Amino acid sequence: MQYVIAGISDQWEFLLPLALSVSVVWDRLRWSKRQTLAACALMALAFTIAGVGCGLLVTGIQIPFMILMTCLIPLHWRMSGLPFTRALFISATSLIPMMLCVDLSVIFNALVVGEDGLPLMQWPGMMMQWALTLILFAICNRPMRRLLLQLVDCPAISERAWSLAWLVPFLSASLFTVLSPTATDIEAAPSTALTFVLLLLLFTVLLVLFYVLLGAVARQSDLNAAATEANRQLTMRQMQQEHLNERIAAAQRVRHDLRQHLLTIRGFVDAKDGDGLLHYLDTLEASATVDTSIRYCEHFGANIIAVYYADRARTLGAAVDIAMDIPAAIALPEADLAVTLGNLLENAVDALAGCSASGETAKLTLRASATDQGPLFLIVSNTFEGDVSDLDAPAVPSTKHDGMGLGIQSVRRLAQERGGEARFTADQNTHTFTAEVVLPPAL
């Protein structure tokens, strides 16, 4: 029985990278929570069976290692829906705490028991292994979730970089395994254990620096994106101010000319010249200045965004059809509305620019509605040119840079975080792209 327990304990260590990798993408799972938990339970059962086999055979061979590499990573990729290189990077990173736990436990077991013990770890090593597993999961879980998700969403990391980045944690974990001393080595030279632990700590520090550097790149990318969004908001407000100034100037012109018009009209009335009066009124109506201040809805922020992108779309020669019913105050954060509507319309205008260049007839349509305490409904459709990638994937390649597009990715993530829904479709026959988003009110 002790052999079986030792074998199961030895193989259950592989549940640590499984738990860490699933925890990282828990809020972005493509599978349902129930399906994910069922898959994890099956993996735990497989490791348990492998552990029983190790115990009955009295061998320390890591039988499930090939299972981990051939099944765990594809499983994580499928359940998360991330691009394969990103899922591979998360899975490989999750291996590092496991290898630290295993190596330190093996060294502790060898120092306490010596090589006269079982090929599998005895109770001191198992207790050390269980304690380290719980400690490392508690320490690594939250930082890994925050850092790895930030890296996955970072547009500054290209696909070429992602295809190589996973090698760093994977080779590091493999190096831990290869260099780890055996019980015989430690028995022959106890200083070997101390030397390996020091090398392990040094290498761990270098790995932490590697991830800190990647995190700094991701944070700088987020700051650049925030600055770009701030500049866009400023541009839209400046354009709204220009419209307001034009309206004020038009009102001043009307006020200046009003007295002259009244005097002329009174002259026609006094002369009882009805035909002349009608002709004058027709001429006045035809030359009246059109109000350039556009108001699509009562909500100030949404109106600014709609006016800005409608103006850009018309500049590209596109037909614009906008109907918005959003009150001045809604139960949705201003930032959420600005990010969602701004990203959808920016993507639409960028697509219209391609249509304009090719001479194809372009059109932008926006429908938006909300109540003061209800959800926000958005439908944006636009003409596009060329092929559109798999829109069901969590990340869609960008048409403007080497990497994943931020617009669809940002809108989809925001909708998921708020408990809403975002759906994107592309009709290749009519070359029409449609985005439908529902954002529930803030609690």
C-alpha cells in the first residue's frame, strides 16, 4: 500500500500545472465550466491509474510524462480557445512550479532517507511534496493569472515572437529535470544537493526577470493603447466643439440678419404685395444655412463618438445610416460604452477605407438603443473587402499590424466580463461585416 500511495503522490504532481494553466484562462474558457471540470477529473483519474501502476511495479519512472506533453497541452488549447502558441506558453510556464516542487522534494527525500529507501519517495519526501505543491499554487496562482493574461492580450508581441517564447519555460523545466541529482549522487556527495539548490534558485531568478521584462513590455503596450484612446477621445471632443462653434456662428448670423428680414417682410405687407412676399420667403428658405450640429442621441459621449466616425466615413465617400436611442444617463460605465462603440466604429471605418481605395460602394450602418436602467444594444454593419478570418476565435489577426486585432478582442472580452454577449458575422456574398453587442447595466 505504501508503494501505491507513493506512486499516486508522485504522479499527482502533474495536477499542479494542470490546475495553474486552467486557472489562468478560467474566465475565458471556450468550453463550459462543467466540461472543463469533467476533463480535469478525467486527467486526475489517468494520473491516479498511472500512480497505481508505478506503485505496483515499484518504479519511479514518470509514466504520465508523455501523457502530459501529448494530452495536457492540446487539452488546454482546446478548452481555452487561445491560439496554440499562447496556450503552449501558458502550459509550459505552468510546468516550472511543478519541476521546482519535484526537484526540491527529491533532494529532501534523499537527504532524510538516503538511497536505501524506495525508488519512489517515502513519507518525508511525500509530505514535503504536498506542502510545496499547496504553497506554490497559492503563491503562483494570482500573479500567473494577471501576468499571463496581460501577455496574451499584448499586441506588441508578434506571432513570430510567440512561436519562440514558449521554448523558454519549456526548456527551463526540461533543464530542471536533466540536472536534478539522484539519490545516489546526493549520498555520494551531499554538497551536490546544495550546489543544485543554489543553481536552481539562480535560474529561477533569471526566469522571474524574463517574465518581469515581458510584463513591462505588456504594460507599456497598454499605456500606449490608453494614450491612443485618450487622443481619439480628444479628437472627437474637438470636432464636437467645432460643430458647436459653427452652430453658434450660424445663430449669430441669423440674429444679425433677422432685423433686415423683418423690415423687408413688413415692407411687402404694407404694400400688400403677396406675390413678392411669397417670392422673398421662398428665396430666404432656399438660402437658409443648414444646422451643422449633428445630434444622434441624448447621450453626450455616444453622440461624440458617432459624429466623429460618421464624419470620417462620409469623408471616405461611404453612405452612413445611423439611428440611436440612448438617453443622457444610462446604467453603464462611460468607459465601457466608449470602448465598445469606439472600437466597433473604428474597425468599420478602417474597413471602409479599403473599400474606398478599391472603388467599391461602401456603407456604414449603426443601430443603438438603451434605457436609463436597461442593457445597451449595438449593431454595427459595414462593407468590407477581401476575406475575414474565423470570427469565433478569441483572437482575430489584425489587418493593420503583425499580431492579433485589438478591436474585436477588446469588445468580446468586455462583453464576457460584464456578462453580456458579442457576436460577429461576415457575409462573403454581400461583403457585409456585422457586429452585435449586448452589454447589461452595471450592478
